[in-house]
Amino acid sequence: MPEITTAIGDAILPHVPALARLRRIVFRDWPYLYDGSDAYEAEYIATYARCPQAALVIAWDGGEAVGVSSCLPLLEETANVTAPFRAAGLDPARWCYFGESVLLPAYRGQGIGVVFFERREAHARSFGAYDHAAFCAVQRPDDHPMRPPDAVPLDGFWRRRGFARRAGLTCTMHWRDLGHTNETDHLMQFWTKDLTGDAA
Ligand SMILES: CC(C)(COP(=O)(O)OP(=O)(O)OC[C@H]1O[C@@H](n2cnc3c(N)ncnc32)[C@H](O)[C@@H]1OP(=O)(O)O)[C@@H](O)C(=O)NCCC(=O)NCCS
């Protein structure tokens, strides 16, 4: 198992270029198909560095970051992410948002993704301010032309981390898919977990 560290608040800043690179590499694959830019990525991750309660959990191979996972208060997220919570009568101040997990393929299946969830949950619980955690995942049509025949959804992995798909709680994000010239809207489904019980 590689070394896994947690960077909080402005300690995130030195890692921004490496993490931008990882997001771009991993999110090119199904189901994200993300044709990103380092400039957008660096700005996106800097949002985390500006937030004292944000954390990045980083997996290392020697001196190189090979995976990252993020979390921050939902209130710090953009309006498209918080609006569905408000519309559903949920107070964003009580929620910790898990931004993403990206791990290079060669390092998967060794338990690093499990640690990403454990560390973020421990970080969220440490504030005593959040009742719930939430993340969202892109929804693609079953007949999407770029769906690999052997694609395995992460639903089971997420359920085993204690998350459940929250029916009716969705948001829209936009990015340029590979092979497209313009950004398009993407439907994102929220998954949520109650943090008020004992830690798993
Ligand atoms: C999501 C992602 C980070 C998961 O990473 P991962 O390191 O392969 O996941 P893990 O190895 O921790 O877990 C996979 C399974 O292997 C098991 N496992 C294998 N070796 C293990 C070990 N040594 N210790 C603990 N668990 C281990 C886990 O328990 C888990 O099985 P379970 O769900 O039945 O409990 C990775 O698949 C990824 O980067 N995917 C692409 C990006 C993406 O879609 N991200 C999600 C949306 S942002």
C-alpha cells in the first residue's frame, strides 16, 4: 500500500499542479470522458486551498502523487451543487461534500479507495458540524456509444462505504466531452451518508 497523506487548507496549494494532472488523466476515461484543461483544473483545486476546512487525501508512489480524493463543506461549493439541497429542504451547512476520488489505474484494487473514504469521513466528523456526507456521480445513458462493454459501475463499492443513491437529488455540471467541440450539460446523481451514527 502506498503512503497516503492528508493535506488541509493552504497545505493543499503546493499539490495543485500534480492533482490537476491526475484529474485530467483519470477523468478522460469512462464514464467522465472529460476533455479538461490544466488552467481550469488548477483554479478548481485552488478553491479547496482557499478553504480552511477542505482536505485532500493523497496517495504517493515515492515522491509522485498517484491518486487524490477531496472534501470540503458543501456550503463552499458552487450554486449548482448546493441548490438541489436547498430545494429539497436540506441545510447545506450540515453537509460535507466529497469532491472526487481519482487514482491511476495501476494502483487500483489495493484498498487505496477505501482509505480515501475513511480519511475523508474522519475529517468530516472531526468538525462535529456535519450530519451527512454527499458526493455526486455522472449519469450516462445505457446506450451511450462510448460505454465500454465491460464497464463496471462503482455503485457496489459506494454502497459498501455506507452511501446510498438519493433518489431525486441531482445537479447539472458542464464540461467538454472527448470528441466534442463545446461543453455540454451532464446529469449528476447524489449519493449520501448519515454521519450521526458511530463511525464504520
Ligand atoms: C474510485 C477509485 C478511487 C477506487 O479506488 P481503488 O483503490 O481501486 O478501490 P479499493 O481498492 O480501495 O477498493 C476496491 C475493492 O477492493 C477491496 N480491496 C482490495 N485490496 C484491499 C486492501 N488491501 N485493503 C482494503 N480493501 C481492499 C476493497 O475492499 C474494495 O472492495 P469492496 O467494495 O467489496 O469493499 C478508483 O476506482 C478510481 O479512481 N476510479 C476512476 C475515477 C472515478 O470514477 N471516481 C469516482 C467518482 S469521483
